[in-house]
Amino acid sequence: MRSFFKLEDNNTTISRELIAGLTTFSTMAYIVIVSPALLSKTGMDFQAVAIATCIAAAIGCLLSGFLANYPFAQAPGIGLSAFFVYTVVLQAGYSWQGALAVVFVSGVIFILLTATGARAAILQAIPPGVRNAIPAGIGLFIALIGLNNAGVVDINQGPIIDILLANAGNKPDALIGDVLAAPPQILQFGDFSNPTIFLTLIGLAIMLVLSQWRVGGAILIGIAATAILSLLLGETTVPDTVFASSFDISATFLQLDFGAIWGPAGFGAGAVFDVLFIILAFTMVDLLDTVGTLYGTADKGGFLDKDGNLPRVNRALMADAVATTAGSLLGTSTTTTYIESGSGIAAGGKTGLTAVVVATLFLISILVTPLLAIIPVSATSAALVMVGILMIGSVSKIEFGDLEVTVPAFMVIVLMPFTYSIANGIGVGIISYVLIKLVKGEARLLHPLAVLIAVLFIVRYVVL
């Protein structure tokens, strides 16, 4: 280990790397609970997804450690899991098997883009405002999902007038009376007599306090504390066993359905556009999330060279791409590099040995997956809101004084939660950026890929 990971060259020790790995795992172990809870909403088997999540995370971490020799940890991303569930399956109407096939295709594309160096070119094509707004938009999207799942916020879908007409029986007099008596809201507080709401808020408060005190694993501790409170209140029950008696993941393993890759309508012009934009959204989110995390955590760890570049960056990106492809075969959503890697780096992790330790802990987690059954929706909802809070910080990088930056960023941040679609936020953000550049007479400054993406999204909105 000393020789392979070059511990002396990186001024670190085995014990320090072990501690760093444990620290990183403790801060991101919540994904073993939260991602399966999200994906199970599509009909996927929770237990199988939990095992697939652990294995996919282990594959990503092992590749990051052995291939790139960096302490970057990977796992299925929550934002990408939410996109998989709410946009691809529940909104676009894909089966989860078809959605897994799309993730597999996107993973193969990631591998090709990384091998050719095209991922860097795509990153350069994304306007800075859009690039920095995407994590914030996803954060709001995830937080809204968490609040809605917990019942803190009720979402009444559809135009207000339709809701009113439905409630008033299409009678104008009754309609006016309803408006005057109780104006409806598309978003409103839920029923606070529901104990799930209070458990969620308590769990979130615990996570916030522990984070403020800089306690490692704040989210994981908050999930555990909320689960215990739920047990004491009788909202959940203790499982019959702690250790897994079966490690069968056949419910999701190799369940990809390439015949369903075109969506519910089958093959056609509209289906081709839908698949194209779903893959594009997966690509954009994973690319920006991974690159942003790599460079952000690498800067904290002192891994960047004098020109601000990350040595062996393509190896780190390849680890992400291969893990995504493997994860889709196992039965989980896109795997990405986690910002929580920064906690291990802060604890002294400098080499791939840290990532290997994280991988080992993910694999050990498979042994106790029955314990995951006691995790209530209040705990996972609190974790989603907490992740949203952590992701909103990217807005500090947006130069709001310039409308050329502000408008696209605003569109991304607002439309992701308001349209329940990450793809819409990215698409409209890039379209608005291109239009502003054209109005300013600065077409020559536009990156060809940005123009192409904008045109494709416009065609999608007009045609479909």
C-alpha cells in the first residue's frame, strides 16, 4: 500500500488514510438509505436497489482509488436519482427498466466522451451562470421533493383556475365565492397533525445543529436519531433480523429494457427527441456535478498544479463513467463523485487508499441492509432537505450584477423545482443565454455546442 498509493510522496500514512476513509463514509452513508427510498417510488425493489447502490458506490470508489489514486468517493447521486424517478419515470412515463437502459447508454457515452477528451469541451460550452446555477436548482428540486414526501408542503398540480373550477363545479357564482373565502394555493403547508412532519423537522434540526458544530456524519446521525424517535412513537417497527439473510439482487440486476428506451409511445420522432434530451440532461448534470466536485475538493486538498489543472483528471472521470455503466446493470441510477469527499480530505486523506477504505465500508454495509427497513420517510425527507441546503451555496459563484449571467441562472434555479424537471432548467437556461448573446450582437462569442444544445431544446419544446 505504501508503494502503490505513494503514501510517503504524498506526506500521509496508512492510519491517516484509514481515518479519512471512515470520515468520508460517515458523511455520505445516508445515500445507502436515501437513493433506494427514491428509486423504490418507481416500483423498484428497495432491498435490491440498496445492495446495487452499495456495489456501484464500491466500484466507483475502487476505480477512483486504484485508477486515479485520489481520495474521491463515488455513489449514485441524489439529484440524478431524483431526475430518474420524477422526470424520466413519473413524468415522462418510462418504465424503470427503460430508464435503467437510458442510464446505461449515458454511461457508455460518458466513457466515450472521457476517452476522447470531449467531456472537457462540453464543460467549456456551458455558460458560467448556468454551470453554477445547476447545483442550486437541483438543491431546490431535491428540497421540494423532501418537503412534499414528508407532508410539510402539499403540491396541487395544475393551473389555479382548473383547481377552482373543479372544486366549484364550473359554477361562476360558486367559483367567486370560493376565491373570496379561501384563495387556493399551488404550494401550501400540509396537515401539521401528521407526526411525519414533526419527525422530519426534528431530524432536519439535528442535522443542522450537528453540521454547525462540525460533527462528522451529521446527516447520517440525523437519520439515525429520526429513526429512533419514529420507533419510540410507534411509527415504524423493528425488523426481525439485523443481518441480511439473502443478497439476491435479481429484482434489479440486468433488468434493463432496451425495447422501452423510447418511452411509453414507442419508437418515433417524438421518442427520439425525448431520449436525446434525457441523455443530454443526465450528461450535463453528471458532468457538471463531477467536474465541480473534483476541482472543488482537489483545491482543498492541494491536488491542483500551478496552472489550476488536476493531474490524472481523465482517470478520475473515467472512474465515474465506468461506475455509472456498472450501476445501471446492477439496478441503480447514475454514479457520481461526492462533495462529501471533502470531509475525508479535511481529515488528512491524500491518496486513493482513502477511496478504497470507503469502498470497503460500502460493501460491509450490504451485510446489514435489513436495518434500512426501519428508516422512515421522515428521516429520508430530512436528509433530502439537508442536501438541498448544502447545494444552494453554489449561488455565491454567480455574478448577479450582469443580466447575461443572472437571467440564465435564474431560469435554471426557478424552473427545476417549478417544472419538476432538471432538464427543463438546463434547457431554458442555455436558451436564454444564447438569446441574450444574439440580442447583444455577440453571436461570435457563442460556443457552437451551446448553440446546438439551445436549438435542440427549442425544437423539442416547439415540436413536442
